[in-house]
Amino acid sequence: MADVSAKLKDAVSISDGKAQVKDADSVRGLMDDLIYEAVFNPDEEKRKGLQRLVIEIAKQMGAVPASIQSLYEEMGRNYPGFTVPAINIRGLTYDTARVIFKKAKEKKIGAFIFEIARSEIGYTKQRPVEYSAAVLAAAVKEGFIGPVFIQGDHFQLIRRYYMEDPKPETEYVKGLIKEAIDAEFYNIDLDTSTLVDLDKEDLKEEQRPNFEAAAELAAFIRSIEPEGITVSIGGEIGEIGGKNSTPEELRAYLDGFNEAFKSGKGVSKLSVQTGTSHGGVVLPDGSLAQIKIDFETLREMSAVARNEYGLSGAVQHGASTLPDEAFHKFPETTTSEVHLATGFQNIMYDSPALPAAFREEIYKYLHENFSKEKKEGQTDDQFIYKTRKKGLGALKQKWWDLPAEVKGPIMKELSDKFELLFNELKVNGSKELVDKTVKPALVEKKTPDNILD
């Protein structure tokens, strides 16, 4: 780190907590080493200070964390013909984000989101400020200029904890929300759908625990969001993997939420269930079963959300493992946002470029540490597929340390996948509309004066 610090001192000055970029080209050239130190320096305070420095550098160089709220308000008035991809990066975050920004510049894309879920923060060992730093470091490296949408995905109330005692579970999620907003996540998807009470006969009463908890968390977001920023908030009505949602459930949730929420702008979108499962359905040989999405449900739900409530539309989760030929249906059905995660992880693990010895090292770690999670009747292939996401955080540094001749082909595979998705979701050329509708507010944060000492 000493060598990087010495070089950075010529390119960046820090005075009274304010970082100032003096030589953008030098900063860009040093970013690989800087973000590596920001993620892996053994001193926690040093890591946090370096992560904050990276974020402040990015903002000065034109990559600014932003809320997608105003774009979604425009989508509520006039659907623009594209579906926004929300991309969960579980491993090799900096490298993968670089691929995305490079493709965004090439295709003039502005409508895309980086996100990480509550569960992913744990097993990938990426706290919000580290995730922001890695994404924004990639933006700097690739010379991306414009709003960068970073999102907290599935900030979820876990049912079993909530039912034991709602207060500590609610406070935990509020703490996570605060941490995320401090890290400049200006988009938060609340998932309180876990609380839906299906024993009630009336739809509104079924949804009441959901919309009341969401309203409380949304009010908390509004109470702490920075001046000049309206955090985009998402709601959810159908537990992913459960029964398909209906327009009646959507109305019951939104009517109840709007009655309970009195703190400004409410949700900008609503996640629904249409037949998917997070990570896909794994067959005994480890392959994925074909899943059929009810696209007509998506079409109908998006229309109701947009026409009756002014939302951007319906949101689809758990879609990355769908066949490639399915993705064009999302903009056709006016879906506003689609969440993509496991498919990218699969490319990393299944790439021919990944050394077999490293893959086996990870699988051995999973067997040694998570064997209790293997369910009765589950094959070894099914167990590995379901648990290998947990090998990304525990061996994070080894993933980052993979040589260029390994990472290069993996990134090429990911680049090809992103190009296909961006084409099918029709976001190419969306930068013009994003720049027109989204005016990021620059929120200044303090950087430790001695961080480069």
C-alpha cells in the first residue's frame, strides 16, 4: 500500500476531510491497486477510509451515486419500451462492474442497477460501503460518467425472527438501511412480503402485515435520506417461489400502503411473483429445470401499477437462469425492472477457464462447512449448486487473485451475457433518457485526512 499511497498523494489531495482529484489519468491508472487495498487491507479502519476515498474520487470524476426515482416517475407516465436490469454481483465485483460499465459506454446505456441483497451481504462478505466502492472504482477505471444506481435488494424481514419478536428484526433492517444509505445506496427494495398472512380470508387483511411493515420502513428511509435525494423504494407482494400474484393482491397492498404511509413519496415499483425461483430449480444432476414465467400476469400487473397508481410497473425477481430467448418478453409486457443474479455466478463457476483445482478447493470448503444444510434426498450436485454461492465470500481474495489469463475469459463470457441481456431488455441507447430525467445530487462525505499516510 505504501507505493500506491505515495503515488496517489501526487494525484489526490485531502484537506479537512475533502478529497480533491488533481490528476484524473493517474488516479485511473492506480485504481486497480487502490480498490484492492480498499477491500483487503488487514486494518478495518484503513479499509473503510480507502473505500470512502474511492467513492469520493468517483463522484469528482463524474460517476455519481443516484436515485432512479425520477426515471421511474417518467416510466409511470410513459413507458419507454425498456426493462431496467438490476444486477447482483456476488463475486469478482470490481472486474464484473468494469465489464458492465464498458458495455454501457459502448451501447450508450444509462438504465441499469447494481444491487446486493441482505443475504448476499453476509455470504459474499461485502458490506454496503465496500460494494459501492468496488462498483464506483470500476466506473472510474472505465471512464463512465453519469448517474450510478446502487440498490439494496431484498432488505427483508425474516419471518421466523419477526414472529419471535418483531422489534429486534425491524431494528436490524433499519440499521441495514441506514448503513446502505450512508454508503450511497439511493435505491432500496423492501421485502416484507414474508409477513403476508394467508390464513386471512380478506385480501387486504392478508396483505396488512406486509404493507404496514413496509410503510414503517419506508418512513424510516424518508427520515434519513440526504437532502436533495428521494430514495427510490420498492415494495413486494408475492414471496418468490410461491403462488403467482394477482391484480387484486396488488391493489390490496398499494391501497393499504398508501393509507398507512404519510411521509412523502411512496413506492416507485412493486415486485410480484410470476413463477420463478431464486437460483432456479435444480434437478438431481445439477442442471436447471425450465421455468415458465406467466408473462400475461406481468403485463396485467404492470398495467395496473402504472395506470392506477403511477408506479413504474411490476418487477420480476429470480430471472437470470431463464433461457436467453425469454428476455425479450419483459419489455414486451412493460415490466419496469428485472433482477438478475445466479446466472452470472454460474458463468464464473462453470467457465472452462476456472482452474479445476480452485473449483474443487471451493467445493471441499462447502462440504466441510455446510454439510448440515444438505437435505434428505438431495444429490451432491444439487447440494453444491445450492451452496456454492457461499464460496464467494469465504475465498474472496483468492477469487480476486486469479491471474489475468483466468479472469479474462470469464469476463468475456460475462460480457457476452450482458450484451445479450441489454439487447433483449432494450436498454441500449437509454442514457439519453436517464440523463434527461435523473439529476444526481452530490452528497459530500468526509475522507480521513491521513488515509494515504
